[in-house]
Amino acid sequence: MRSSKQAAAATENNRGISGHMFTLHQRLYHALNLGTRYSEGKERKWKCTDIEIQRHVVRSISSFIESASPDTLHHPLVKDSVADIVWALVWILQHKSEAVLSIAANVVVKLIRIIPNSILQPYSLYLVHPLASVLSSCRMEVSIACATALNMILSNLSATREKIVWEILSETKTVFLIVRGIREFSGGPMSTEYFQEMASLLSTILQKWSASRFSVWNDTKLMEVLEAMHENPDVSIKVALLKLYSGIGIIICTEFFFMNSIRLKIVKQLLLICMPALCGNGAMKLLQNGEALLQMMVLCMGRSRPLSVQMEGFRLAQRLATNKQGCLKMLSLCCEPIVKAIIDGMTGWTLSSGKIANDQMSLLVEACRLALIIRWDGEHHDYFWKKGIDKVLLDLLLEKFQNGQSVHLLTLEEQMSEAQEALNADVLLVLRPYMWDILGWLAIYCREDFNPNIHSHELHIDMLIRCACLTFTDSVRKGWQICQSDLSETLRSESASRAVLMMIYSPCKYIASKARSMLSEILKPTGKESLKHSLRILNFTLTRDNFGIPDMLQTGINLVALTCCACLAWYRSYIVKSGGVKTLLAFIKWCLSNDVHIGRLSFAPHLHNIFSQRLCCWVCEEDWEGNDILLLYGLWGLAELLHYGSISKNVDIFSGQVEYTEAQFVRMLQEICSDNSALGLKWNAAYILSYFGFYGFPCKLGRRIGKALDENEFADTRIILAKGESMSVHGVVLAIRCPSLLPPEELSRDEKASDGSSGRCAVDKQYGKFKKDIRLSSHVDNQALSKLLEFVYLGYLHSSDEHVKKLKILAKHCRLQPLSTMLGRRRPKWGTLFPIYDLTPALAPTGHHFSYGLLLDLCLRTFFIVLDQRVLSFYIFVH
């Protein structure tokens, strides 16, 4: 008999549990007590070899978990029973009694579906081994249930447990069993459900563990079985195949469900040099002959297909567009249809009672993710404009923008009010970061002569700019309060801020002028206070030790605010008067001194791709801004203040500075140009250097080669000016870095000597002392030529303003376009590659006409420097 206290405690503990459920719980433990409980370490396990008792236990488990309602799932009576239930199922599955396996496997599926993952996860790992071991059961229903349960466990698996689970899957040969199961059942009455569950499980494994991929795509028989499934009209089969092929990374180059297959042997020839799934090399090989594949993919994304098929089509396209190379290759084969599919995916939605259906929202998200291919320049931008991307974005932003015809009749204040009211609506907020990013990329790559009236874009573009500016200024004005109270709103504000920045500095005159005028108008009431607040936040940041995500976000938004306002005359003047230049200098130094490396992904969780962490063999070129987004914004802001002549003399910037002199700042910028910084950082650093008299692109190799400029050793060419002055140079450097200085006959002789005959013999006979004289026109200025050679050797030159005009003329005649850009102090164009100091063409046959002494000397010096460093490192290690 229980004591009265125990009875009271039991009554209190079971409050909220029905009498029926309590009875089922008692029956469950009565059944479990028929088996043997034993301890293994800290775990209480269960075992029983009696088949009838096993069946009784399984049925008791099933009845108990079925009786649990959503309100009782977290009750101690349920939570405390999970461990005993799992251990009983583990033993029964491991015992592999055919009489019980089927119901046991189905009860495991039921358990995973009903019990919350937070409760089950500590024990689910123990189910992996027995489930994997039973996958090869001769009874199809057992295999299906085990595959379903195992797939659910793996799909919810935490990253910390992946290594342990992969060891279990390897030990049980799970991938081999799945592949064998699909192959063996291919010849008989194959169950659709069996194929669907097995393919789904295999896809999950392939996506999580790259080590599993080779054995799958290299299995010829499996590929033949999958190819035979192409004509199956079942939608679930189509979805399963799309997922599996995406995981394998060897989507057969066919028109899939709609057209005839290409011979498998052709595909296999491609696959011999492909890498496994989610693999860059494999994807690029497929895209080399991928017209049929892309046609199939586009058909799957079409509106006439079921939503599940559409979503898998969009996801497949996202993977093929993982990097710029893959994206542009895909678009070169099927550009307009892909853009049309994206537009259709972003427009096929409806609101019901102010809400959108979950399945439609999921499709919208996938379409918006694929639309981010717009972050790379190309022909697809034109198609997006032609398909009305501006109207699509506006509909998503303002919920089916219908009153466009009357907007132009409203006053500016009324237009602002209407836009603000629409922005405040709590609809499709999850899509706004995508929309702002798409708008920003469209603007930054837009052509200078883009005319919005051609496709009736003007009204839509104006409204988009207005909405972006309102969101941006609102985030700056509210500032820290938003950042601390609502991180999601701040994340959306970051994307809007970035869009405004890209529109203001867009190459398109219309977009840039509209963005500037609207921002100026919106800033009028509170612009001064907002700027003061931004400067205060930046100065405060420099004094902080702890720097979390909210701080990064707010700092980034305030840097963007300064950079945007730098192009507006009154605000630019205010920034300078308020010490904004010194604040930016201090911030740049702070970033570099403290190794503050923050990529935009830290600000933009919507850009995270769940597949990107599982990829292999993809060469993902770093985005233009790289992993130093705050430093980029700081350099950009300073560059704009210098561009508009807000600072009369550079010395004014460093007045009062003791620790940070102009020479140190220049050296820091040159280091950015020379190291592995992102392209955007390099371009902005080089751009700022031009305002300090340094024009070009500093680099480490240039510094080494530059030492030979004033040395005559290995010089084999003499440049003679009209006045008789001459300069000794190295023909090999001139031929690679500035071939326009060489006479046409010299270049043609190099081409004739490309077989390695006459040119090389001339050098060999003279032991590198062969001389050539190049006579230049009287129009060539001596000092300008001297500075130009400085650029040719060093990669950059240092010159006062008085020589720049002559240098511009000479650089233009020599077709040195990057140097002309710097001499003209033209803003860097987003996405432009940074000029590389490359002498490797000198090693080609066309370089034989020139002396190799300089290059040989450089190679030997580099070799011995590296050798000395390694010897020193080894010495330190030993001692």
C-alpha cells in the first residue's frame, strides 16, 4: 500500500492526464516488467527473447503514445517513459524476429512523429544502428518503415552527432544496402512507396556526408535503374528522383520525364571525370552538355507542375548556380526561360484574409533565393527588366500594387505617407531582405544609359526607391532601440540600407539621381540629428571591447548612412565639420588593428544556403565585398568624401594625429592592395591612394620587380627619346606589362619566334646581352615616360597633380586602361576584377625574344628566401 503522501504526490504528478491514458501507462510498464531490465553504465536497458512478450510490449507502446495529446506530450508521465520505450524498441529491432519486426518498425515511425524532437533527441541516436541493420529485410513493409524512421532521425540530426552517426552508417553498410535494395527490387513489382522512401533516405545521406557519394554515382546498375524511372508519371516518384539526383550531383542529362533519354554511356563518359554529389566539378561537366537537363529543370519549375515538383526544380537550379562560373554557364544555355520561371514563381501567389498559404510562401522563398543570381552581372539582368522585375518586387513589397495610375497625381508628402503605410503592413516580411537585395543588385549593375520609360518602369522604380529610402532613414533614426528590441527588423533594415547605397552609387544616371533626390527630401526633417547619431555610434564602437551581432548591424547601417550622405552637398559638409573624416580614419585603423573580419553573411541570414555547407569541389569566388564588410563601408565613405573634394588638403586629415600619420595610412592602403583582401577592398584602397598621389595597384611581386627599374643588370632594351635621353629597361617586362611601347616589328618577330627557334638563339648567343633600341616620338615627355615605367615595373606610380595630365595621354596611347581609370579618379565599378601583376606569359614561346636574366634572378631569390624561412622554422621546431 502506498502512504497517503505518496498517493498525494502521484495524484499531483498525474494532473492533466486522463484516466484512460494513465491506465495505458500502467499496462505499458506491466508489459515492460515481463522482460529483463539491466544496467549498462548509466543506462537502464531492456531485453526479452519471448516473441509474444515482444509483441505485447510493442502494442502497449503504440497504444500509449497514440493516447498522448499535444497538451500532454511534455507531461512527466510521457517524458519519463521515453527512455524505457526506446530501449525496448532497440532490443526488439536488434532481435530481428520477423513476426514482430513490421509492427515494431511502424511503432518507431509513430514514436518519432508523435514525440517532440526535443524530448526524443537524446535517445534517437540509439535507434540508428538497429534501424539501419533491418533495412535489408526481405519484407518490403519492414524496409519502408525502417527507411522512413531512419530518414526522420537523420533529417533532425544535430551537427555535433554527424560523425558518430556516419560511423554507424559505415559499419552497417547502409548506403550499400539502400543501393542494393533499389537495384534488386527494380526487376519485380516495385512499390512506389518503397522507391520513394529509399530514394529520400539516400538523398538525405548524400547531402549530409560527402564520403557516401562516390559509391553511389559510380554504380552503373543503379544509374540504369534510375534512368528507367524517368518515364514514371507518379508525382512522388518525380520529387524523389529530383532530390536524389540533386544529392548525387549527376542528374542524367535528359529531358527527364518529358523527352527521350540520352544514352547512358555518354553520361558515364562525363562522370568518369566528375566528382561526387553537390560537386562543383561534376556540375560544370554536366552543364557543358546541359541543354536537356536545364529544359527539364525549367519544366519542373513551371506553374503547371505540382508545388513539390516546382520547389525541387528551384532548389536544383540554386545548386547549379552555387558560384559565378556555374551560374553564368547555366544562364548561357537557358537564360530567358530560367528568368521567366523565377518571375512566375514570384508572382503566382494570393492573399486570403491578409495571409498567404504556407505552401505558396515556401515556393516564394525558393523563387526569391534563385533570383539572387542577379548578384552577378550578365545578360540575365536585361531579361529581368524585360519581364517586369520592378513590378514584381513592388507587388511583393506593397501587396499587389494596384493604384499605380493615381500615384503621380499625389503630392510628395502623400506619396511618402502611402508608401510608409504599406511598409508598416505585417505581410511577407520574411521576403523583404530578398527584395532589397535584388533591388540593390539591379541598381549597381544597371547600365549608365538605362531608360526606365522603355518598359514603363519609371513609376515602379520611383516607388521602390521611395520605399527603400523610407526604410533606411527609419532604421537610422530609430537606431539602437530597434537593434536591441527587434533583431529581425534590424536585419531587414540592413538589406534596405545596402539597397539605398547601391542605388545612390548606381552607374545608371536615372536611378542614382532619383535615389539622391528622394533621400535628401526624406532626410530634411531629421537628417542632421540622424548623422550626429551615426557619428556618435561609430565613435562609441571604437571604445568597446565586446562586439556582437547587434553591434555589427548597427555599425554597418551607420557607416552606410555616412557613405550615402557623402554624396549630398549639405550633409557632406556637416560630416566633415563634425569630424567625420577622422572618425572614418580611426574606424579603418580599428578594423585593421583588431582583425575585425565580418562578412555580410553575419548580417544576412537569408543568404545562408543549407546546401552550401555540404558542397565539395566548388571553387566559390569570394564576393566583391568579401569578409570585411565594415572595413569596405569605411573605405567607401572616406573615398566619397575625398572624391567630392570635401577635404582641401590631405594634411588636414592627419592634423593632430600622433600615432597615425599620412605615411602610415598610405602604407596601410598599399598593404590592402597587396594582400589577399577582397576585390572591393583593393579597389577602394587603390582609389583612395590616388588622392594621395599614388596611382595604380601595389602588389608584392611589383615591389620585387620594381627594384630592377634603376638597375642596368639584365637590361636588354634601350628607350631613346627625341632629345637624345635614354632609359635602359628589360624587354621581357615591357613586352608583358606594356607591349604598346614596343615597335610593331618587335612584336611580330616574337610571334615568328614562338616555335622556340630564332628568338631563343639570338638570346643564347649573346648570353642575355642582346640590345634593342626603341625610339619614341618627340611628343613623349621624359618625366611622364619615367612615371609610366614606374607603373610598369612597380604596378603603381607616385606623381604630383601637375604631371597627371601628360600621364593620362601617355597611358591612353599605351592602352593601359586600369591606369587611366586611376589617373581619372573614376569610381571603381562594382564587381570589376582587380588588375593582376602577372609575368607568366613571359614563359610562353612568345617571350623567347627577350632576356630571361631578370626572371631567373627573381625566381632564384624567391626560392632561397622560402628555403631560408623553412630552415628557420625547422630549426625553431627542433629546438
